[in-house]
Amino acid sequence: MKKESNKRKNQEVVEGSVEALHAEVERLRMENAYLKKLNALVQTKEKSPNKTKLK
């Protein structure tokens, strides 16, 4: 019976870490999408013809 409880604990740890990895992957995907949008906005602002030019 002792071996069965050890196997169950090991399976629970593995499942928990897989869920943690899935959560981290999702967070990193969201961060990547945010940075891409921010970069696009900065580039759009730099190319804007309404920029004030110093004379």
C-alpha cells in the first residue's frame, strides 16, 4: 500500500507541473502578443506624417 501512495503523489506532482507549464506558456504568449502590438504602435507613430518638425 505504501508504494501505491508514493505513485499517486508522483503523478499529482507531474500533473501539477504540467498545468503550471501550460499556464506559463499562455502567459508568455500573451506577453509576446502585447510586445508585438506595442512595437507596431511605436512604428506607426514614428511614420505618422503629422509629426511636428523643428525648423
